[in-house]
Amino acid sequence: MSGPFDAIVVGASPGGLVAAAYLAQAGAHVLVLEAEAQIGGSAANTRSLGDLAVPAGAHTLCALDPRVVKDLKLARRGLKFVARDLAQIGLRSEGKPLALVRDVHAASRAVETVSARDAARFGEFRHELFALGRALRAIWWDEGELDAAAHRDELRRLKVTSAAAYLDSAFESEALKAAFAFDAMEGGMSPADAGSSLLFAWRAAQEMCGLQGAVAVPRGGPAALVASLFAAAKAAGVEIRTQTPVASLLLSDGAVSGVVAGNEEIPARVVLSSVSRRHTLLTLAPSGAVGFATASRLLERVERVGAAKLVLALDALPAFAAAFPSGRFVVAERLENCIAAHGDARAGRLPSDLALEAVVPTAFDSSLAPGHHILSVLIRPLPISPAEDWETLALRLSERVVATLERHAPGLPSSIVAQNFVAPATGGEMFDAAHIAAGWRERIATPIGGLFLCGEAAEPVPVTSGRAARIAAAMAWALLKGEVR
Amino acid sequence: MTAELLRATPFHARTAEANRLNRWENRGGFTLAASYADAHAEAVAARFGAALADVSWRWRAAVVGARAGEFVSRLFTRDASQLAPGAAVEALWLNDAGGVRGLGTIVRMGQESFLVISELADPDWMTKSAALYGVTVRDVTAEEGVLALVGPYAGNLLQAAGLDANLEPRALRKFFWKGLDVTLSRLGSGFELWCPPDDALIVWDRLVAAGRAYALRPVGIAAMDLLDLESGVPRAGRDFTPARDGFSSEPSPQSLGLAGFVDRGHAFNGRAGHLAAGAERNLVGILLDSETPAPQTALMRDGRAVGRTLGSLNSPAMGRAIALAVVDADAIAPGTALVAGGTAGHVCALPFLPIPVPIPTGDGRSAP
């Protein structure tokens, strides 16, 4: 089965596959073009770790759209979760880890060890945050509007509130605030940025496995999500071509009319791009296709702070994971240090203080690496284009990260059998509070008619979700059906 | 523009000598004579004889690069990439949403180079957008002095000075003029003579010497502004405030009556916004019974607003206040009575007065 196609999807990342599957299910003839040999983008197992392969992106999922799971029947296509609710655990240099588990009473008892005052407030804090998160699903789950004035006011307030100020007003304990430091730097934001408090509300609005604000891990890792999406896309009749990079977009009269891939012109009425906004609008689209002001803004707003990933293959379970198998372990000193570190990273320097999030997926998924353990560590905030190149920094940073984790897992260095370092991704656009609070159409639609973004660039927060893809597919389908011009 | 030092034009030594009354004005960062004697008399002289004005202050930017043609084609509302070398076109440039950022003249200098001339500089916009095409935009305002020669006898004067004045409108040609490299152009209502700063005083002296037979007089920018307005030419900065944001759709070419500068079929930046902008308003002249109204004064007809005024001045040649205005389609008929902020007036067709175009040379007519 080949051409003519109604829609072309650029990039077979989870977002691209979701958009393709939705459009094909609706009845469109869809072609997905992937530059790499393997589909899945950063969720695919492309990095080697000894005999194993691991993804370049996060090991966990925190924002997968429940409607995507349902509509594309992903559970029936092999998506099973082995960890449904990883507890947020702050590892402290001295004292017991701060286990902020779902049970508010248990979490309060843990907080009690650092501050009685914060322990008394913790329940109320989470209750209020979750209530707000549920209300904000109207704008973050679909193209809805907030109906209660109180929630609109709260959203307005958070848009100008930094994560640091938000935590400061809630808690007094540095250890407790530090446990939130990693989440406060999602998307390269600084905890001091206005609007970074929205990251907490956004996280609280998510739902994994039916649990609000949960972080989950599928059996087989994120690659299992890719496999189930591939099955859904195939079942719907999507054609996928790998090793076919899209060279440029074809335009006629200001609207997209197809793509050029591998010396071939492939016509299509709509194109959905799961790659970055900058790559789509500046590299793929011909010069002048988007306005000068738009293009200049895209060029200027380069993301400078990102996250790296260090994956270790171990022959022993690290001590902290033995104590809490289903945990995501946050190591951060103080929130203020993270703010200073972010400034360093923005200036291209390797910060002296870093925030880490460690997960041991093998602690709950024995199928992943029989006989071994995998320790996956995300590191923030890091310069995307450092003064020294990442080749040289990688080794230094890896040693530092291992040394930091060794304090919580004695004997860690000697248990390492293999390791892989993934440098921060380049080419993303600057992410800010305005982006989180913008409407879906604003993030998905482009100045070029018939061209939509469906990847992480169109999400409120750049993580794997599939929500932008689902909404982009609906917009593209409405255009194909002639419901909108 | 940021505050910077006031610069002298290459002709300053001569203009200072002629400017007995010491009336100066800052235009585009340059010191210019506002008027040498009586601005009104100067404006009238430019209509009947020949007048010399220093217009070195006008912003000029060189657009150079392999993709310069592609860039100017996208930048301006008329396709300047189709121009032959030495030819010029007047056009607008719009922001992404279709708001007018500027109005200027684009001259093709060569295969890969263009010159943009405008009364109001917009370097940031052009530099940033040119970078998208790998094209450079360089401010060349200070690199050449420019004199405007206006009036019916401007051509004869140039002929007498030894320059071939047989140049069609909206064209530019380089000359080797008795040892000097100069450029002669007809981009506005008269001629413009361009020269390197070092030759500026010689060029001034030669023109003044040749102009004696034509009663040539230096005129200040006040008189030039008046000629502009009487000719019905809208100017950015005087008649409208351009959009300074990349994404605001105001002012649209339609709202300023500038839609005539737009080739709707051409693919330019902001086209979608322009096509979506509201109904076209029309640029007309208003003759007023008493003093000049402030810019953007509402024009009322039978108690209903039908338009707004743009720039206005007292025209000595017409003996009354005149204003450019944009009005709705039902108020464009000459003679339509309107009220501008308490002052009665009526619509008249543009230009208010015939543009003082040079009499074609070599047709037997000679100096008075």
C-alpha cells in the first residue's frame, strides 16, 4: 500500500506515532517518515550498555495521556506497567531519606524528621496542589477552559510565581524543598524563573495508571510504549518508512502541500511534525515561509540549559533501591544552590551543584536485565553547549555523579559493569511559563497552513505524553474533512 | 533609535554658511537646516524655479548577498527582485501580522545588491530578517552625501552643469562628472545627486554655480516636508507611527490608505495578515478652513466618523491648511464636507498641487 497520502508525519517518536495512529483510525491515509533506522526517538533502546540497550530519554513516564492509552488500546497491545507509582524520595547527605509516598500520613511522618511544622502542612499542601491539578486538567488535557474563578486566579498567580517562592511559602525545611528541586527544573527552567511553579501544578494534573501525579514505568521500559504505539499505528493502516529523513517541506500558496524525502516529492494535504519547532519551521520550511519576526524569535530563543543522562549497569542493587524498590530518588542539596547552578549552566559552565533523579528499573522489572541492575540517572541543570565539549566533560561528570550516589549506595563504583552517558539534547527551543499556560492551538498550529506540531514541542512541558499528538491529529483531521479552512 | 551624537552631513560647511538664521533641526541623527530664510518662500520657489536641499539624512541600507533578491522579494510588498539594475520601486515592509513597519524605495544596484532608502530607519528588523537568508544589511547613510534638486528647471540646471539629465523616473545611474564619481537618481519628485563625502563641497559648489542662471536657492527640510505633503506622499513617522512590534497587525496598509503600495499577488512577509485586514480606506487630501488638526483627529461627516487625519501643514502655495487623511469609501468624493476637530474642511483629490516635476530637457525650452 503506498500513496497518495492524506497526511505525512515527520518523525516516528511516540508523538508522531500517536498522531499517525489517530489520523489513520479516523480514516486518513498516513505515512510516517523516520530519519533513523529505529523508530521511537528518545524512547527507543538506542544506547548500548554492555550487552543491553537503553533509551536516550527518561526511563519513566509521568504524563502519558490516559485517553491515548484507551483510544489506541495500548494495554491490549502490550503496554503493561510494572511500577505504577514511583515514590518521590529525597536522599539526604545525613539522616534518613525523605520518602514522600502517596499515603499522606506516611509522608508527613517522614517529613516530621526534618520539620514538625512542614509535617503538619504537608497534607494540606498536597491536597491543594492536587485539587488545583485536577481543575487545570481542563486546559492541560484538552482545549477546555477553567470554569471556576478561584482556579483562574490561582493559575494567574502561579504564572508569575517561581518554584522557589512557591516552595518557600509552603515549607521551611531545606531538605524537603530540595526533594522538589529536580521537578522544578523540567524543560531547562530555573526554580527562580517566574512561572516555574506551574511545573508542580502540571505534574499534579497528570495521571498515570489511574493515579494522580504518579510516575510509572512500563514493563520493558519506554521502548514498550513505542512497540505498542507501533502496533496501534500498523493496525490502523499507517505506513512507516525508516531511514527516510525529510529534507524539506513543499509549500503552495502559503500552505503545506507535501514533503521532500530522499529525492522524492511526496504530496500530502497535511503534515504533522514531531521534531522541534525550530527544525520544522526554519530548516524544513523554506526561508520566508514563516514570518521574519517568528523566525528571528525562534533563532534567538535557543535552549541553553538541559539534562543529561547517565545509565549504569550494575552487578548489585544499590542500597537506596534495596530499601525502596519503587522509588525515584532525588539528590539535591538546597534549592538556592540549584538556582545558582542554573545560572552557571546558562553561562556554559558545568555547575558545582547538581540535582539528580535516579531510578532502578530492574528493582521492579526483572525481565529488563537478567542478572544485572540498571541505574538510570537524570542530571540537571547542565549547559547544552558548554565551553568545553561534552566529550571531555562526560567522564568528569560521570565520576562526580557516581561519587555523589556512592554516599547513598556504598560500594557503587565497584559494582559498575558498564555505563553510557547521554549528553543534553541540542536544538530545542527555550521553554518558559508562557508556553505551559498557552492554549493547545497556539502550541500545535504553525503559521503555515496544514502544518502542525505533534511532538514534545507542542506539549505544555516537553515530555512524552501523546496529548499534543492526539489534539494535533484532531485539528489535522478537521482540516482534511474541510470543517475548517 | 537610541540617542546618539548628532552628526553633520557632508555638506555641512556649505549649509552652515547659507543658514544665516541658524535654524537647525535634527533629522535621522543629522543636523540639518530647517530653513535658510522663509520656509514658505522656499517651498514656493521649489515649485517655480529650482531648489537645492540636503537629503543626506535619509536612511540608506545596502542589502548584499547571494540570496539578496530572494530576501528583498519576501521583505517588500512589491517584488523588487524583478527590477533591472538601476531601477527602483516604492514599497512597504510589513511585520508578521501585516502591520506596516516602513515605507521606502528599493533600488537594484547589481545582481546581488539592493539599496533601501527610507525616511525612517528600521535596521533591527532588516538585519535580523536578512540573517535568515545569509544576506547582510549595512547602514550606508554616512557613506554618501545626497542633494535633492527639485523644481521645473532642475533638469535644465543639471544639463547646464554638464550632467545628462535624461533619466526616467524611479531610476538611478552612475556618472563620471568632470573628475568626480557621482550617482544621479530620480526617486522622489526631483533629482538626487549622490557623491562621496570628500567630494560633497565640490558638488555643492558646482551645482550652485550652474544654478545661478536658474535662481537656484538652498531650501531647508521644512520646505521639503511641505512639498512632500502637497504632493500627497505619505511618510512614515510624520503621517503614521509604524508598527514596532513583530506581531501587531496595526497599522495595516489599508488603515493608512497605503494599499496602493502593495502587490496583493506577490508573496511578501505579512501577506496573510494584510489580506485578512479590514476594508480598505482611502488616502485623500483635506482642505481646511482654519488651522491644522493634530494627527489622528477623527473626521466627522453628519456626526459620524468617516476617517482620520494624518500629517497636516499650512501650505503657502494654496493659502490654507492642508492634511492627508484616510477616509471610508463613501467620503472620497472631492468636495465632501467634513469636520476635523471643530475645523470645517472638505475632501480634495491628491496631489493637492501638481508635483514639481522637472521639465524634460532638450525639448527647446530653456532657462527663464
